[in-house]
Amino acid sequence: MKLRPVNVRVLSLRRLLPPTLLLLAALAAELVDELVDGATGAAWPSLRSDLALNYVQVGLLLGSPAVFGNLLEPVLGFLSDAGYRRHLILGGGVCFAAALVLIATAGGFWPLLLALLLFYPASGAFVSLTQAALMDADPARHEQNMARWALAGSVGNLGGPLLVALSVALGGGWRPVFAGLAGLALVAWGLLWSVRVQLDPVMQFPPEATRQPLSATFRAGWQGLRAALSRGQIRLSLLLLECADLMLDVFRGFVALYFVDAAGASAAQAGLAVIVLTGVGLLGDALIVPVLERVSGVAYVRLSAVGVALAFAAFLLFPQLGVKLALLGVLGLLTSGWYAVLQARLYTLLPAQSGTVMALGSVSAVLAGLIPIVLGSLAQRFGVQAALWALLLGPLALVLGLPRVALRRNY
């Protein structure tokens, strides 16, 4: 009886806050996360030089924190579905900002590794669970809202390298960039705090009616995870998501190093390469939002994967720097929408189970996190040019694994 006034107040607040505010707050969190990703990709040549890193260490820094974060994310997903999403998002945001401060002050391999080990699970709580909240808020528009999410991410991926280039040009190096991003993370945290009543769908019910003991929560979560993994369509969707990522985050993480070590470019030219890839990708992500209103996302991804395979092979074969930059633009355009479509497909296959979707993605990404480590080892032994040929497996898997469907969307 005592809880009912609080419950009514929560429901009233939820009605007063339009879904647009949640969308804007969610996109702000994704923007900051991808600003960090873009800045990190552009800063790797400077990081490697300043901290005296070798390729094996770079591979460990790219892969090990991702594996660690993905091992923790299923737990975050289970707790999210059990009613703790709001607390995880807001707590994760604080840790997210703290990790960026630690990156900015890292003096060697081990401090940087520890900072990244904090950053990855914090990003899962702060950003991935925010995505889950956004998907639960409007189940009828998964692909369209995921496309907007990807667009915000592309803005961040373009802005990150620009911030690094500007800071280097002003003589500040990479450290002030990560310190500034910590401040931006707190701004995004503040926006999510302002819509906190929308982060937990279960808050419209009394807490004791929805929350179980933690042991029961984890048991139910693992049962739901096993049930989802028993479905062949779910397993294939997870595999294709990770294959698509070979030409997205994995490739982006090695672009600057590739241009310096294989193409003979300067650090400034390598930064330009990252900007070209992410800049054209931003244009593509902006164009894909209206396209997905009329075109089947699955058909689009399958068709564009053919073009990506051809363009990537040409990118590796042609030695001219100008040609490589032009082909980078083609790759950025053709891979637009891949993540949005494939991730939305998972949310649609598992309605009202966004925490389970997060847990599933983490399980598959544990193995995928080993890919940068393997690529780093191959690059150390055979050169980065030879190592990147392995990324062709991504678009080829999409061509073979996605079903053939009509290009035009049927309503």
C-alpha cells in the first residue's frame, strides 16, 4: 500500500517524458562511445610510439579487454531483464568516464591495459544497456532506430579522429583527447539521468512484484540464454554479426597502422585515411535511414557484401595511396547499415528480451575478441598487409549466410 503513491508518480513521470528524449539521450551515449572508438583507432600510431608497444601488445590491448568485457556482459544482461537496468546504466557511466581518465594518464602497456579492462565492461553497462532500453521503448521500429543509433556512432567515429588530429596539430598529443572525452561522457550521463524513469520498463510495477533473488535471476537468465542458443536462426544471426564486424570495428582498428606500415603513409595521412573511412561511412549511415523505410535490410546487406568483397581485395592489391583512399570511401559507404540491420534482426527474433540479446552478443563476442589478437600476431610475423586478407571472410560469410529475399520492403 505504501508503494502505490511512488508507483503512480513513476508512471506519471514516464508519460510526461516523450520517447524523443530517451532517443536523444541514448544517441548521446552512443556518440561518446564511438568518439572514443574513433579517437583510439586514430591514436594507435602515437600510442604505440609513446608507450613503446609492439604488435603483439597492440593485439592484446585490442582483444583482451573486449574478451573480458564480453565475459561480464551476460551477467549485466540478466540483471537488466531482472529490473536493475537503470542502476547499471548510471553506474556504468561513472566507470566509463573514470576509465577514460585512466587512459589519458597511462604511462605504459600495463596501465593502459588495466584502463581498457575497466572501460569495456563499463561501456557494456552504459551504452549497450541504453541501446536495449531504446529497443524496448519502440519494438515496431527496431531497424529504423538501430539505423539512427548507427548514424550517431558514425558521427563519433568521424569526430574521434578529427579530435586526435586537432590535438596533435596543436601539440597536445592524444592524452587531452581522452581527458576531454571523459567530460563528454559525464554530459551524456546527465542526459540519461534526466530520463532515468524510462530506462527500466519494469519500474511501472512494484519492485517486489518483479525482482527475484539474484540466484533465481541468474538461473532464469542462463535458461533463457540456452533456449535462445538452441535455435539455429539465433546462432546464425550471431555468427553473421561477428562476420560483419570484421569489416567494421576490426578493420577500422587496423587502418591507421596499415597505412603507416604497409602503405608507407605518414601519421597525418594515416589519420586522413581513418577520417575518409568514417566520413563516408557517416554519409552512408545518414542515407540508409530513409532507405530502410522502403528496402529490406537483409537484402541490402547481402547485395552490398558482394561489392565490399571486391572493393576490399582491390584496396589490398593497389599500391597507390590515392587509390587506397578512394577505395576506403567505397568500403565506408557499402558497409553502412550492416550493424543496424543485423542487430535489429536479433531484437526482432527475441521480442521483449533485450537483456538476453545483450548476453547472446557477449557470448559470441568472447571468441570474436580473439580476432584482433590473432591478427596482431599474424601482422607481427608476416606483416599487416598479409594479415588483413583474413578480413575477406566477413563479406563472403554474409553473401553465403543471409537468405535471398526481395529487395523492396513489403508492408
